Amino acid sequence: MAQALNIFISTSHSPKPLISYRSAPFSTSISRFSFIKIHKKTSLFIKASASDPNPAILTSDNGAGSAALQDPAPSPTVSDSSSIEVDAVTEAELKENGFRSTRRTKLICTIGPATCKPEQLEALAVGGMNVARINMCHGTREWHREVIQRVRKLNEEKGYAVAIMMDTEGSEIHMGDLGGASSAKAEDGEIWTFSVRAFDSGLPEHTINVNYDGFAEDVKVGDELLVDGGMVRFEVIEKIGPDVKCRCTDPGLLLPRANLTFWRDGSLVRERNAMLPTISSKDWLDIDFGIAEGVEFIAISFVKSAEVIKHLKSYIQARARDSDISVVAKIESIDSLKNLEEIIQASDGAMVARGDLGAQIPLEQVPSEQQKIVQVCRQLNKPVIVASQLLESMIEYPTPTRAEVADVSEAVRQRADALMLSGESAMGQFPDKALTVLRSVSLRIEKWWREEKRHEAMKLPGIASSYADRISEEICNSAAKMANNLEVDAIFVYTKTGHMASLLSRCRPDCPIFAFTTTTSVRRRLNLQWGLIPFRLSFSDDMENNLNKTFALLKARGMIKSGDLVIAVSDMLQSIQVMNVP
Ligand SMILES: Nc1ncnc2c1ncn2[C@@H]1O[C@H](COP(=O)(O)OP(=O)(O)O)[C@@H](O)[C@H]1O
Ligand SMILES: C=C(OP(=O)(O)O)C(=O)O
Ligand SMILES: [K+]
Ligand SMILES: [Mg+2]
């Protein structure tokens, strides 16, 4: 017995039902309607439905534009499971452990020298990487292109669904390349020279290149120089032309192109930084590269205001009309905290970039800012990533510290959409193990949170700007609540724009959300969002048909079985239906 609530909005002259109630046993092929008028635009109908013998092709690809994305071949049979493409990792997970065990928190891995080979990338894909991040601070464009192509190839050939996020360098002040060395140790009391000079015949010992011409003019004797937000500290002791002599006060490992900040009398000196553009000319070239390569996400470093995001979004729109690249604002500066809501509102998502954020505000302030950013994103319905140092010790060691596990748990408990590995996967010794830790901690904390029924009472304010959107929002809020109360196995959402899928994700329901969408670009975007399992499916306005097709296809793949309880939501019909899989 299937039960449905449909809410229609009247868009034409003929009166359409605004609220309808449907009860549909799936085993019958008889169709019968009975309308009960509630008021001029409102009617109630009860209908029995038929099963559809002709299912469509279901794809859950990474949107590489392959043949699999085309409309279904004529009359594929249900048993022909070769005509179905689903994300191989999710499929295996579902088959093995069922709905409840699917991971809701998405995982991002920064790709670097430790993970750029095809077999290394594949190990990450198998390990649950949802998004591969390339950081344009490092490596050449050719290197990045090769990584993108390798990921695409894996997706096409092996059925993974890994999206690409390109992260811009931004106008930060950073060190040079360490003359080819992978790191350098700065010991307590050592004197190092920071210089803007170009050293043609190799870097002298204890010398660091700085990328910012005004560096020597800007710093003062007595300033504190922080490498990577304080991983190593120096005190400025002397200025000699373009060279700045510094004494190491907190020893540590210097990494190539590490970020530099300088502090005076306990506060960050950032006048100069503020004058640099958020998107440098190199960044614009990288953005062009990202658009040409069809990356799914572009993350913008050191965002200061919403304007830059709006500018970039219209640039992308103009450059690539039919592409749908999401712009992620990295919250890592004092300015971005000041303009947080506007920035997030203008963006398609945000990243809590704790590395640089922790260099700009006192460290003890980072956790509360993280919680706030995660909350604002949830309220404004934008995906949010928690990034940096989640498992920092795993760059060198095969097991995380207890404190790191607690940090990851907290981000999962806050129900961030995604967690990100940086150095752990880019240049660490145990990238696969680090990913495994993120995966198992996510699963465990998600399960614990569900079992304890500790639904946080986060107030989700209305965000709709039209009446139709308000209806969508109410439907999703209700569907998620019903899903929890009825303990259904999954929510199915048929969504052309992806909007209803993200509204459901925003409610963080207990069960996974299967998001069926007709376009590749929407499917890609949904890859980053909490609890969503995105599929590409050709579907019509006939929900009866859509459901039967989906059931047949998923059953044939062993991803669902008869008797599973499902809530289906659609943005074409504005409906909620509750049913058992026939
Ligand atoms: N494409 C790359 N090529 C070489 N090294 C990289 C690359 N991407 C990342 N890394 C290394 O991994 C470290 C961590 O990556 P990430 O956190 O993204 O950069 P950063 O430390 O500059 O913020 C970098 O400091 C760098 O040493
Ligand atoms: C993610 C961050 O940015 P990046 O790694 O590019 O410095 C950060 O600062 O935390
Ligand atoms: K960056
Ligand atoms: Mg940063």
C-alpha cells in the first residue's frame, strides 16, 4: 500500500489540485481517481497505480559526459543490469550493509605527490573519496591536468564518481620552493634569512624565498613571523635591503610554499594583505584552466567579501554557459568572518579553512568559529567543508592521535557536509589509512548520533523566496520528519534542479537520500552534500512510472529489496509518497 500527499501549485488557467491525497497499492494495474474539491484550487484524489514494464536507464556517474549520460537505449530489460551505471563504491556499500550503513559525511582528499598515480587515486576512490582537491598553490598546470584526467578515466572505466575541486592560490604571502627540498628543519635560535631576491645559483643555506616584493619594507624589527599559522615561528632581528634576518623562536619543519603571516604587538599585520586582490592574475588563469577542464568545484582562497564571489560566478556564467561549476568560499581570514553571511549567501558552499584561519585569529577561537560557520551554512542551505589538520599526525604516523579522532568526531557531530584531508593525503606517508580513519569515524559517530536520537534542535529558518519554493521547503521538512518518525529505509527525491535534494539534506534525516536527477551537472554538485546519494536517471512527470522504473532498476542491482520502506518526494509534482518497495 502506497500513500501519497501531493501539493500542486496552480500555474495555468485550469484549476489544478493544490492538495491531493493518494493511496496506491503497487500490485494492481487498475487506475482510478476520485477528486474531492476542497476549494477553488484545491482537490483531494485517491488513485490506484500500475507498475511500469519499461524502466529507464539509471546512471550514477561522475558526469564525464560519456555515452552513459545519454538517454536510455530503447526498452532495456530490468534484468539487464549492464544497462545500469551506479557509483561502484556506494553500490558495494549498500549491497553489503544496507541503507543505514551508508556514510552521510562526504570526504575530500587533496591530491599531491603521494597520491597522484593512477593506482594511488584508485585506492582513494575505493576508500570513499567523494571529491579530489587540487591546490593550485603547488605543482604545475600540466601536473594538475594529468591528475584531473586520471580521475576522469577512473570514473569512466571503473564506475567511481569522484568530483574535482580546484583550490586557488590566492594573494597570500608565502615562501618559495626550498630549492627542491621536500622540507627543511628550523632549529631553536637559528638565524634564517627571508628574502625577495631571486637566487639563480641555488638557495644559500638557511635562506627562504618570499613571493611578495613588499615584504622587506613591510616587516619591522621585532615583528613575529609565523610559518603555516604558527607551526614554526621567527622573530625579525635585522633588515638588510631585500633580506630580513630572523631568529627561530619555535622550531619546526618548513614545507615548500608555506604560508607566512607577521604579527606586531600581538596583532596580525594585514594592511598589505588586504590590498592584494582576492583573485590574483595567476588565479584567473587557473580559473580559466578549471573551466576548460570542467572541474565541478572552484574553491576561492582568502575571500573577503561577497562581491568577489558574485563576480566570479558571473564570470563563470559568461565563460561557460552550460557548465554549472560551484563556487566554494574559503573562510580563512578576519574579513571573511566579518562578512560571513553575505559571503555564504553568495556562494554555492563554504570551507572552514582552519589552517589559515588559525593564523589570523587566536587558535582558541577557531572551534567556535567552525561551529558558527557550519551552522550558518546549514541555515542558508549551502554545503560546508571542515578542513585542515584533521589528522595532521598521520602525515608521519599510521595511527591518529586521540585528540585528532575527537576533532573529526566533532565535525561529524556538527553534521558538516564534508571533511577534507590536506597534507595527510597530498604528501603524507599514510594517505589510505588517513582516509580510512575519516570513513570509520564518520560512520561510527553518525550511527551513535542516530541511535541516541540526539537530533540537535537546530532551528532551520525559512529560506524560500517564492511561494512555490516555500512549498518545496515544507515538503522536504515534513518528509524528513516523517522519514525519522516512520523509520523508513530511504528517501527518494526526483529533482531536476537538485534544489529539493539539498533541502532534504539540510534536514539531516536518519536515512540516506537517493537523489535522482536528469542532468550531469546537477548530479556532480550533489556529490558534496551530506547524506545524498546522487543518481542520474531519465524520468518523466509521471511519478508512478518513475518509481516503478527506479524500483526495478535498483532491485536488479541488489541495492533495494521488496518490503523496504521508502518516502518519495518530487519537485515536479510537489508530492510526498510513502510506500513499500513492491
Ligand atoms: N600539487 C602538489 N604538488 C606538490 N606538493 C603538494 C601538492 N599539493 C599539496 N602538496 C603538499 O602537501 C601539503 C599540504 O597541502 P595543502 O594543505 O593543500 O597546502 P598548503 O600547505 O599550502 O596549505 C603542501 O604544503 C605541499 O607540501
Ligand atoms: C584549506 C586551507 O587552505 P590552503 O590549504 O589552500 O592553505 C586552509 O588554510 O585551511
Ligand atoms: K590554496
Ligand atoms: Mg588556506
